[in-house]
Amino acid sequence: MNQVAQDLPVEESCAVEVVVYIKKDLGEDQQGLVISALQQTNGIIGAEFCVMRNHLVLAKYDKDIMTSQDVLKSFNSLHLDAKLVGPI
């Protein structure tokens, strides 16, 4: 599975990538719903679940619009019990 949120035109200097850990064990359909919901979040440029480690999500966001804590709040607003692992 290689689901990525929409690729918005953003200057690379504004883009930051972080890894987010999701405690819940999500199936493929649920993962798709998470990606779809994140696509609706202003400031999140892209997101994808790691294939071999399906509890980890790589999220790319625009640092001029949001912070890493805002990204985490976006995940937790979906009731995912997410934790910020750190930047890439």
C-alpha cells in the first residue's frame, strides 16, 4: 500500500517531515480513511503509512501553516492515540 495525501505545491524550504506513531492497529480500509481525513487538513502536504511498520506514518507539513504539535493534534482529532516520534 502506498497511499499518499495530495501533493500540494509548497516550497521545499517550508516542508517538514515527521514520523507519527499510531497505537491502534488499523486495517487497510481504516488507514485509507485516515489518509483521506488528513488530506482535508490545511497545512498537511502528504502522509503515508509505512508498509512494514503499519503503526508508523510519515507526515509532511508546511511549517509556515502549522507546527508538529498541530500535526499531532490532527491525528488525535481522529481518536488515534498518536504520538510524535520525531522529524526526518
